[in-house]
Amino acid sequence: MIIAAHLSRDEGHTERLARRRAALDTIGAIEATYASGHGA
């Protein structure tokens, strides 16, 4: 039981990290597009 709870918690943590990384990639792409579009 304890092991299963630990595994599910790790899965949630990994999912959060993946979601944050995807969000950062999206923000980075938007910033790059904005910067190139405005000659910054």
C-alpha cells in the first residue's frame, strides 16, 4: 500500500514537472517570436 502511494505521488510530481517544462517551452517560443518580430 505504502509503495503504491509513493509511486502515484512520484507520477504526479513527474506530470507536474512535464507540464511546467511544456509551459516554459511555450513561453520561450512566444518570447522568441515576439523578439524577432520587434527587432529586439
